[in-house]
Amino acid sequence: MGANGVRSAGRNQRQVSCDNQSRRPPGNNKTLHALTSAAMVLPGLMLQPAQATEVDADSFSFQYYRFQEGKRNLFNVPNKLDPIQADVIHATGRLSLTDRVKFTFNYTRDTWSGATPVTSAPLATNGNRPILENTPSGTIVSGASPTVNTQILLDRNLNPIARDPLTGEVLGKDTRTVEILSFASPEVRNAADFGLGYEWNEAALNISGGLSSEPDYQSVFGNIGGRLDFNQKLTSLKFGLGYTSSDISAILDHDLVPYLTRTAFEGQIESRGGSDIFHEDRQDFTGSLGLTQILNKQSLVDVNIGYTHSTGYLGNPYKAMTVIFVDPASLAGSQDTLITGDVRALMEQRPGNRNQIAVSSKYVHYVNPLSAALHLNHIFSYDDWGIHANTFTMDWVQPLGYGWTITPRIRYYSQGAADFYDPFLFSQQNFSSNAVDASGREIWVDSNDPDTEFVRDENFNLIDSSGNVVDESMLNVQPKTVPFDAEELPDHFSSDYRISGFGSLSGGVTLRKRLVKGIELQAGFEYYSRQSSLKLGGGGGTSFADFDFYVANAAIKIDIEKLNFAGGLGGGSSSSLHAEHDEKTHQQHQHEGVPAGVMNGHMLHKAGDFMFGYRYMHGRMDGDILHGDNVASDEQIVAQGCSDDTNCRFAPTYMNMNMHMLNIMYAPTSWLNLMLMPKFVDMNMNIRELEGRPPPQTGVHEHTGIAGHSTGGVGDTVMSSLVNLFNVPGHRMHLSLGFSAPTGDVDLEFRRVFQIDGGLVHFGMQLGSGTWDFLPSLTYTGDYRRWSWGAQLSGVKRMEDQNKSGYRLGNIFQATSWGGYRLTNWLSASVRGIYTDQGDIKGDFNDFNGRAGPMDFPANHGGEFWDIGFGVNASVPRGKFVGNRLSFEWLQPIRDDVNGFRLERKGALAATWSYHF
Amino acid sequence: MNTPRIILVSLLFLGIGLSGCTTVVPWERGILAKSEMALDPNPLQSYMRSHNFGAREASASANAHGGGGGCGCF
């Protein structure tokens, strides 16, 4: 109990075992994990993300994972669209503010893009229309693009008759169904939540709230949960309540809009700037109750019941139902001739409310001979949409010794279809027909005044309701059309494959390794296969929607508490403990002065030390387009901003860039540090038409509507070594030699719009440099009493002539110097000046690019930039959290002298958190 | 129908499990305190899996913040 002796009663009471392996008392474990299991079961929502990602002790974790779907089967056309791919970063932390109060936070950023089904339809509609491309060896089919408005041949029993997609030749009956795919442009979602929890001796209460934001969907949510222990903590009762309110502002796919029937939602669609925006909202209430019971020394059971009540818009505005309209008149008669159906796409209609119940049972058993734990879980879910589902999971947690643990797992899932699910529908009526009056005469209306009706007499003259002949040449008359009767269709319908009947099997493994100093590395892989045939009881009937995906993840977890006792538990005397703290405080002072925006600013000087850091940078450009150091007019940009044979048509209005960087530094010796810095980036921007631009041409990619575009994912990864040149009291200098590995994509493309290829996204929106780069830097820092100062020279030298997209970014030279003043023993402020010189882009895109504006041309990149930075640094001087440092810096641009034409910079914010241990 | 049968099986399973209840004194709780025995031994992975499954399945234990689309559901 030595090192723990100073802690207060609350925690100590639960220190039940002297067993070295039991780091956490069972009571504490149970709170967090019991609440986790409650969250697992909440139907429709996992509304307690704070508890779900709870970590045992005070800790910080950072996880990255890649979700990659396999291609869907399009049967008779090649599927060249990239399937859905997502890159997700997730940071989570837990901090004990006092012995009984804990604070938790979670942050997630998802970026995803790829082909997704819009609707399903009979294969005979040829909804995935082949894209033809001329090649030297002849015309080939290079892919498929979605078409949802066509005609289909049917026999008298409404069986689809297939036609060759290229030649139109009639092939015969084909009852297969296929998904119609459309490519979704990249999107980024950010979500964060915070929670506070209080722990009594036999109970706990947690409150948390957060929000999730993406361009078309905003959610705010709050939860409250608690736990009561009985029976010497052998039994725990838990409860949870939550509420989520979401707002949807979806810009309807402009490729689909002309073909989409949306009469049911006209009231919710706003037309603005060339885009159609769908507005709706939704509310979800959840409640759960659970029980955890220890059975014996080595097993326990956990049961939870969750209830969710959802109201509002519960559908997906990007998904449509294919309805085949058949004229009943054509079905009359006894001939065998084929008839034609009118294939239309209607926005899906789901019920406005949903009630779900889920029951989860979990059994955990320790298998003594193997020192492993077996986890078995079953969840049964039931809702009033008719979806019944069962999940069976089995995990085997196997410690392997030396800090390794491996957990293989297997999961089987089966769900029944929603009552209103259908791959497509038939409706025996015309989609629209000409209106006739009581005598069967066609009704005509004037387009300018549709309320006045006319008919034609036997001489084909236009007559009004009183029988007078009207002069047709003065009006703009057309036959009046009557749309289909929506009452004849079901009230609710959807062809979303996610609410169809199917089963799935997935298996995976997670590997964990505990290193010294409380650091843990985790990696995992899982493969999932959705199969209609795997549905419990058979009868899935949706094998056309089968797909698979894999997920690969990696994470690092830092156990803050463990680290701080690393020295103490070694049995050192109290004076050596003080020495450690003094050393840390001294190093804090040294590192305090370095502003947040400076990379490689300080070194670790003690062999065996680690530093883990997280840096977030946000940069924004908006305002005028500059040419050199002057503001450029639209005329100038159009004429000179692009190339000799192409005039500019668009210019950027704003661009935001977000970077999340993980900084892992280790000192193998006192004069050498090794650093690894993975980066995750996301960018978004919008463009506007230039005044005086050349008019649009057919076949040329245009930007319409109000939506901007975004990209995001893994950026380049930097590996460097820092070498100490001199380190004397008051002055330090070190050299850093690093390499940037091109792990960020440079071949991101826009999706096809209106059957025109989008081409490569602008240079500035690609995720990395695409080349191996050399990153040298020389840094000097000094301090005297409360003052600190420093200077750094750094550069980026591209080591290849071109990346895989045919270009390379300009080399960079940067010089910066700063001064800082320590205001209190934990807070200091800094002021900094920065000069940057970046070369323009060399080479050019080697594949199609839209060439819409200056951002698509190499000469308009780079320049000379002057900035001033204002920063604050806070560090924890002593106590449990010594070694933590938080800094912020705002970089204010003073002058830009750009190459060619470039958007002016508004500023950048850098925030870093680092932990030295 | 399978539904009542499945409920019955779960309850049976539960019944068998609970019937094995004994009192475990504090100094015998060493095994129960092991991290492998936690109800969620891999919380980071659980968070990730529920996000992934919730984006492709319509049952309970689905993704937070919505369930139809536009929820980071890809």
C-alpha cells in the first residue's frame, strides 16, 4: 500500500487484493463496464458513448481505424466505382478530478466516401447504365452510372424481360434484382462528448452530453445513468436515460433530382442557389435497466433491457424506392404481347415513429487452466417496424504473458425485414396521365394560368367552359396532366438494404501489448460478411444486396496513473521521489516557452523518457484572391489565372483545413530522440463563378448548387531523429533530421456528375505531398529566470520529381523566432514571428482534372508569407498530473506575396497537448 | 415462430447461470478483478464495432445519433 498511502479513503476502501495482477478493484471495474454493457444494448442508439469507451484508470487513448467495403455485384456491367471506405480517428480520455469525481471525454472524426446503393430495381431496367470509353483497341465498358428513370419490358404476369444494356436486344425473362449505385462525395463528421461522474461507496451517477456534426446532419444528445450495488457488491443494478435531437439539412443528389419523384416531401424541400435542400428533424428517447450478478469466484452474468422511442423523420433522403407504373389498360385483353412499365424513383417513406426493445444477456467465465476469460453474449431486438434481430457473440480473452493479450472473436447476426421493405414495387396506374372531362375530352390548360381549363371541339378548336372559341396563338396551352394517385401506393415503403432480411457472420482478432511506463499498443482486424442466406429460419430473399467489409484498427493507450508511480513503486526513498518531481518541474520550465505552432521545438534529455503529444491545427483561407501581394479582380483572374489556352471559370471562396497529429517521442539516449508523427487531415472548401467567365460548354464539368466539397483521411507520416548539439543551463540547440512518408492520398477524384467525369480534386485538397520528403531543422532555445526565447530554421525538400499523380509540391524554407514570459509557475505567454517561403508546384496532374479555376494550376501555389503568432502555454508543475502541458497559439498572417493567383489566408490556430513521462 | 423460442432459450440460459450463485468474499475476488473479466475487455474496439455494425444493421446496439442515414453511417 506504500505509494497508495497518500490517497484518500474513497479509493482505498476498494483496494481488496494484494494480488499484483488486480490493478483495479472489482467494484470500480463493474461500474464502468456495467454501464458499458447497458449502452451496448440500447436499441437504435448507443447513447452513452462516454461509458462505452471507458478505460480502467486515468488514461488517454487514441485510435485510428479503416473501414473498407467490398464491391457489390452488378451482374452484367463492371463495377468500377470505389466502394465505401471510411477513415476514423477517435480520442478518448478519463481524468479523476477528485477521488470521487471523474471527467470523461470522447472525440471522433469520420471521413468517408464511396459508392452506395440509391435504390434497388429489377436487373432488366439496366439501372446501372454502362459507360462507354473509346480506346485504341475499340469501345469498352469502363464502368456504370446510375439511372433511375427508364422503361422496362414486362410480360403479362409482370415478370421483367431483360434487354442487353448495350445493344437493346431482347434476352428473355430475368427476375433478378440489382442495386443501383451512386458515388457519394467525401464527407467529414466530427463528434465530441463530455461527461462527469460521481462515485459513492455503493453507487455511482454519470451525466454526459455531446454533439455530432456533419454537413447534412446535426445531433445534440444528453444522457444520465447510474448504478447501485447490493449484497457486498455482488449485485449491481444499473439504469440509463438519454435523449437525442437531430436536424437534417440534406442537399439532394443533383444527378438524381431531375429523376426523383418527391411530391410527398415538397413541403420540406427548399430550393436555394441551384440546390434542393431537404429539411427535417428527429428525436430519440432511450431508457435502459440492467443487472450484473456475480455467480461465483470465476463467473458473472449481466442482463440489460433497453427501450428506444424515435419520432420525426426516420428515413434517408438519399434513398429512393423504385416504383414501376403499369397502365392497367395495357394489361387488358388476352394477347401475349409484352407491355412496357414506366420505372420511376420515389423518395422513400418510412413511418414517423418507431419503438424498439432489446434484451441482452452476457455471461463471463474464467477458464482456469488457460488463464483466459470466455465472454458469451446474446442480444434479442424487437421493434414495431417488424424488424426482429438476434446477435450471438463469443470472445475469448487470452493473456499470453509478457504483457501480450489476444482476443479472437466471432459474431453471428440475423435480422428480419421491416414490414414496409420491398426491393421494388409495381403500381397499376399511370405515373401521369392526361386529364379528361366527363365526356372523355382531353383538358388543356394555359401554362401561365393553369386554373383555367379548355377542351377541344370536333374541329380541334380550343373552347372555354362556356363553349366560346378561344384564340390559341395568344396562349401557351398544354394538355393537363394528372399525377398518379399516391393513395394507391403503400403508406410506407423503403428499399434500403439495411432494413431487409439477412444474416451476417464476422470474425476478428484484437492484439494488445503493454509496454513499460503504462503505454499500451493495440491492433485489430475483423472481417464481416452479410449474406441473405444466413438469415435465421431462411427466407432472406435479398442475396443481390450481399456485401462484405473488413476493418483494421490500431490504438495507443496511456495509463496516466501508472506512469507517475513508475518511479515510486521501485521502492526509492522519498528524496529520490522529490528529485524526480524537481527534474520534471525543471524540464517543464524549459519546454514551457516553445509555442504550440513550432514543430520539433524541444528534445527529451534523459535516456528512457517518453513524450506523447497530440496537436490540432486549424487553418482558414477566405476573402480576396491575391496576385502577388495585390488583390486581383475577377477579370484578371479569368484572363490570367489559369493557362494560355484556358480561361478561369471559378475561384475559391474559402478553404478550411484541419490536421490532427500524434507525436510520439522516445529518448534512447540523452542526446538522441526518435519521433514518429502520424497525421490525419480533413479539408473543405467552396467555389464561386467568376464574373466575365466563359460560358458553360456541354461535356465540360461545371460546379452547380451551394454544396462545397471536402476531403479527409490519413495524411503523410513523419519519422525523425533529433540530435542534441549542446545543452547547457540556459541554452540548448538541437538538430532534427526527418523524413515524411507519402501515406496521404494524392489521387482523390470528384464523382461523375451529369455523366461527366469530375477528375482529380484540386492540388490543395489532396491529403499529402505524395513524395518522400526530407525535413531538416535546427532549433535554439534559451531561458533566464522568467524569460524564454528561441529560433528555428526548418525546411522541406521534396526528394522525388513527381508523385503518382504527376506533380510535386514546392520546397519550403521557414525561419521563426519567439520570446516568452512566465506569468505564473504554470502559465506562460509567447510572441513569435514567422517567415515562410514555398516554391510553386512542379509538374502537373497526369490524369483528367476539371481545370475550373486557379486552384487547379501548378503556378498558383506557394509564395512568401509573414505571420505573427500569439501563444499561451499551461503546464502542470506538480501533483498527480505533472508532466502534462497544454498550449495554444494563434497565427495571424501579416503579409502574403503569392505565386500567381491564390486565396488570402485568414489565420491558423494550433493547440497541443503533450505528456512527458 | 422463432421469437418466443429464442426468448425461452435466453431465459433458460439465464436461469442456469443464476442458479450457480454463491457468496464470494472480498479476498476471493482476485479473478473477478482481472481486466479479462471486465464486462467489456476491449472498450476501444467495442466502440468501433458498434459504430460499424450500426451503420449496416437495423437492430438494437446500433450506432448513436440516428439510425437512418446521415449519422456518420456511411
